[in-house]
Amino acid sequence: MDNQTITPRQFMFLVILFTVGSSILIVPGPLAAQAKQDAWLSIILSILIGLLLILFYDHMTKLMEGKTFVQATIMVFGNWFGRFLLFFYLSFLFILAALVLRNIGDFMTTEIIPETPLQFTHILFLIVVIWGAYLGLEVMGRSAEIFMPWVFLLLIFFTITLVPQIKIENLQPFLGEGVMPVLSTSTLALGTPLLEMVVFLMILPYVKDAQPKRKAWVLGVLIGGFILTVITLLCLLVLGSDLAALNTFPSYRLAQKINIAGFLEGLEVVIGIIWMLTIFFKMVVLYYCVTVGIAQFLTMDDHRPLLLPLGMGIIVLSIIAYPDVAYFETFVATTWFPYALTHGFLLPALVWIGLLIKKKRSG
Amino acid sequence: MWSMLAILIIAAVIFFMEFPLLKKKKKKKDLWFFSILLVFFTAVSVLEASEFPLPNPLDYIQGFYQFFSGS
Amino acid sequence: MIVMKRGIFFKVSAAALCLLLLTGCWNSKDLDKLGIVVAMGIDKTDDDQYLLVTQVINPSEIATEAPTTRPPVSTYSTTGETIFEAFRKLASESSRDMYLAQLRLLVIGEDLAEEGMMSSLDLFYRDHQFRTAFYVAVARDTDVNTLLSILTPYEKIPANKLMSAIEAVEQSHGSSKGVRIDELISQIRNKGQNPVITGLLKEGPSDTGNNITNIENIDAPSNLTIDHLGVLKDDRLVGWLDDEASRGYNYILGNVKSSVVTHPCTDGTASIEILRTQSNMDAVFKGGEPSIAIELDVEGNVGELDCPIDLGEADSLKDLNKETEKEIKRLMETSIQISQDDYGIDIFGFGSVIHRKNPKYWKTVEDDWDTHFKELDVDIQVKAELRRKGNSTQPIKKEG
């Protein structure tokens, strides 16, 4: 593309925002439903497994020698089989982008503007995303730097204001249901957001300096994972696992509970800025990578002409993706993890093996 | 009806935003892919607006993985 | 820079887009078209429909500097198959759209509460407009409509008066407790604890409360007061605790921030002002059978003395400590006894304590916890510490 690059620091911020975005809304509820008061352990566990995944991705980037995942796959498997694999990879990213868009749409229509049609929320949100993807990676990286302090400040404010309402006994009994629920639900947090990190294989070649890349990535996932753990812990500590599971968006319900001395309340929409910003960055990273990926797939010179037509497609897909919330819940609970595992691990692993063989032969 | 018209207008706006630029730069291939995708997704949008039951890719994905999990 | 290259067409369309999109919301509602709901009441009518009473602020009356004789709030009552339906019927009664985020209080009729309130609470937890910060209470011995129609002196908005009264009673006397909706729902769903609920009472004749003349009197003939706690089995109201049992309940759960303990002493009474309490509940397993141990630390001052004791003596404060401990322990025991013997319902969350301590044992008793609760031993330790005597070193007596 147009040779834009970002610094490792900006990359780390993008990783943090990507990890938190949309997971902050949709992860704590189902997690609390299954792992009860131990839900936070599942998140920590999945972050630890996720770190291994990140090391794998990082090793892969070294083998790709400055090529994006799309270019590398075509290089390894040739024009036809490579493109066959990439079709699935790109469709995975495309569907993921549509689902993330639907997450913010569902959130807005449930909690804030219920009478506005879903399409309009999606269109408005996507216009900003398209603009971001249009301006390119540098702008995305810099705006991540600008917004990161706000996200952090709001998160700190959110946490501190909720501390008085914490009931520590909500976490007991520790491992009361045994270890199994913790293990089985950690797949949920592994599917969203960790396996989705595969999208960064499209961005990593544009990050400056070879050396601190891994550090930035690992640190980003750790910080993002820490934020997710804290939010889940707060959901459990303040609402209790039962109410956390009962709520569609427990973290938003949490924000509604902020009450400082009886006069500073009703801050949930201010806190909602966290979800908007993080989901925006998740969306813009995904959308950028999808269009760049498709452009490279079609060997086009520029990804920008594709942004608007694909935007129309993503809006349609985000509307038809699921008819109702119940469909989404079963999809996330049953299908998303194997789907994300296939495209986030198996497919890259295949390419990784190919890269290794190729390296052996040439070297 | 109105929504379909709106989609067509948006598609036209998109076309005239990108077309002159691509033409000026003489990027024939880009122009073709751009036009094909635009026509395709405009058609999809119009179908969606006319409440035509579009196939949902998620159904296929779910069916595929359920086939493997044996349920 | 990239935008620049796009030329005039791009700029114009971007500007047009901004003009179109930045104008406002899809369904904006102006403030002067909204009715701000501060309290709602629900009950069942005789023909099995839901009755919904809505108390709405009359803004021109609240904000004005020259009050007229119009009441500061209005109430509307509607009926419907469901609460939501009744709510939508409000439109035909009131000219305004109802704004619900300021809701302070939800009052449930006694009949509906006895029948089970969970299904009625659903809407109030589900709808996006409601916050979770409102109290739920039961109207005792009055119907919801009368209760919400009473105008209160001093505080213009009755719902605000009730809300602050609930908080005041909870904090300075401990004979009742405010229950917020999310707390109530989570306790109803919790197998190890049954909820309690605040009772609301109306004082005075029923026909004067809804008239503005009610608050033109110096002592308003009709008024609203906070009653003691109602006991719920799951979501059904089964009875009420009296004053002592309610205070005992709050002591056990450590809810008391400040209260007063009065006990007889030679030739009179002594009142102790409680400043802070700290309660600690734990489950103890002996031979596989659980029992509950409650430790309560109380700190207080001498509040009022009219008995001849010599506060100068070192032991006199210790005696007062003992008496206070005895009295508080009596309250707590009363409370436990009533809930074990009269109702057979665990309102203290002893079940949850056992669950946290020993999840394996809890699994075996979970489903008929209430029968186990009746047999449960509870050991209470109260430790009172009176630190100061107030301004007087001795009881003030007639003879010097």
C-alpha cells in the first residue's frame, strides 16, 4: 500500500484497544453465566494461553520477512491454492468486522437509542471507521495515541468510583464449582478477542523496528487482558455472578451503579465513551486489514477505492448476520470458538509450516 | 421504495467520488474491481432493502461446525 | 492532505453529510414535552389486571418562585393486562411522554406482593430507561393509589421525601432498610438468602392526603412513614417483622450505621447512642453440621441517662456496656427466632455464608435449605464499647 508505518508504541495501543473493544461488552455476561464467581480466572487463563498464541504469531511474522499474511500465503502456496486459503481468512475478518459493528449497534439500540433503526447506527459508525481506514495506518496509530489516555482515565475513574460498592464475598466460594467450568469457559475469552488477534498479521509488517515488536505485542495483550480482567472482576464484585449473567451488558449496568455521594450519578453514557472508543479502534483495525487484504488478494495498487463498496456489504451483513439476540448468543457460545480457532490458529499454522519448509529449501 | 432509491443514490455518489480519480491515474484493474464490487454490493443492498431473504453466511458456518461436533 | 486531493465534490458531499448527521437524534424529545416520573406503584385490580400508578413532577410548580395552588406532583393510574400495557395507556391520560430515568421509588401493592412480585419486576429491570438506583417498597395496609397521592409537607415531591426518609431511617434508627431493585432481584434468585422489603405506611385519614390543603396545615393530617421490614419467601410477601426484629435484622447484617439502644437501669432508663457497628458472620462446621457465628462490634456514646449511677466510677461504663450488649443481643435473637419459628425463612443469608464456606456441603442442602435453616444454631457475640459520656460527666439530677 502506501508505505505508511507505525511505531511499536502505537502498535501496542492498537493491540490494547483491540483487546478491550467489544469484548468488554459481550464477554463478562456469558462468562459469569458459566464459570459463576470464578469467571475472572477464565479470563486470566485465556490471556495466558493467548500469550503463547502471540509468540507463535510473532515467530511467524519473522518468517514472513516484511510481507503481510496475504502476500506471504500467496508466496508460499501459489496463486490458486494460496488464494483459496485466503478467501477463508478474509471472509473470517469480514464477518468478524460485521459482527463487531453489530455489537455496537445492538448496544446502542438496547441501552441508549432504542427507537433509532439499527441500520442508521451502523451507517453512522461505519462512516467514521471508513474515514479512519481511508486515512491509513499512520493516522490510526496516532489517533490511538491521542485517545489512549482518555480510555485509561475513564477506566481508572470507573474502577475507583465502584470500589465502595465492592462486596468481596461475591467472589466466594473460590473454585466452588470445581476447575472444569473455568477451563471450559476460558475458550470463550480465547475466541473473543485473543484468536481474533490474527488480524494483526496484516499490520505487523508495517510496524517500524524489528526488535521491540514482540515486546509491544505481548505488553499490549497483557494490558488489554488486565483491563478485561478488572472489568470482569468488577462485574462479579459489584453485581454478583448471578446479576452479571442476567444482564445483557453487565459492564454498562455497572456504570449505571456509579453513585458518588448521591449527586454524581447517571454517568453511564460518559463511561460508555470507553466502549465507543475501543470498539471504534477494533473496527477500524479490522476494516483496514480486510480492505488491504482484499486489495492485495486482487493485486490492486490501492485499497482505498474498495472502502466504500465493501462498507455497503458490511452493513448488509451486519444486519442479516443474526435475526435476533438469541441467535447471536448460541452462535457465540457454540460456533465462534471453533470458527475462530480454525482461522486464528489452524490456518496460520498451515502457512507457518509452509514458510518453514520454504525457508529450509531456499536456505 | 425510498430506501432502495437512497441506496442507488449512495452508490452513484460513491461511483462519482472514486471514478474520476481512478481514471486519471489510469488504473484500469483497480477500476474494474471497484466497479464490480460496487455493483455487487449495491445489488445485495437493494435486495436487502426489498426484504428479499438473503442467505446468511453465519447459518452455513454454524451448520459446518455442527456437522463436526456431531450434533 | 489526502482529503485535499479529492477536490470540490468530496468536500461538498462531506459538508452536506455533516449537516445532515449532526443535527440531532432520531427521536429527540424536548424537555418541556416530558413528564418526569419520580415514583411508580403497581398492584392487581379485582379483575386480575395490573394497576399502574405513576407519580409525575409538575415542573412549573417545582421551579416557580411564586407557588400557586396547583399540586407539585400529579398521579395517573391506568390498568392493563401487563404493566407495560398499562404504562403505554398513560399516553391517553397524560399529555406528556414519560421520562423514567429519575424514578426514585417503586411501590408494590400488598396483594400483589403476597401473590409474588418477580414477574412484575421484570419490566423495571429490563427496560433501558430505568436505572437500578431506585428503591422497591410495599404499601402496607393501604392501596398504592392512595399512598402515592399523598402530598407531603416540607418536601415538595413525595417520592423524594420517601426516598430520603428510607435512607434516614436506615441510617439513624435501623428499624427498616432500603432495598434497591437489583439487590431484591438477586436475593430472590439466590437460594441461600431470602429478601426483605421496606414497608410504607400512611398515617391519618385517607381522604385528606391528596388535597393541597393537606400541606397547608402545620401538622399535615396525612403523612407517609416508613414501616418495618417485610419478609419475602422467594418473591412472595409472607409477613412483617416488628420494630425489634427489624432492628435485630439490621444489626445481624451490619447495616446499622447509627441507632439508639435503650435499656432499663435502676429507677429509670439509659439510652446509648450507637455510632458504628461492625458485624462479621461465619459458618462453623462441627461434625459435619454447620452453625453460624455472628460477631458484632458496637461503638457508642452515652446518649441520655435518667438513672442514678455514678459515671465517675470506672465500672459504671462497663456495666452500661454489658447492658447494651445484652439488649442488642436480645434484639438479634428475637429477629432470628421470629424468622426461624414463625416464618421458617432465611432472610439473613446464612445459607450464602455456608455456601461460601463449604460449597460441597451446600450442594446437599441447597434445595430444602429452609427446613435446615429452622434447625440451625446461631451463636451471637456482641461487644460494645462506650467511649464517651457526652457533655455531662454525671446524670443531671434535681439535687446537686
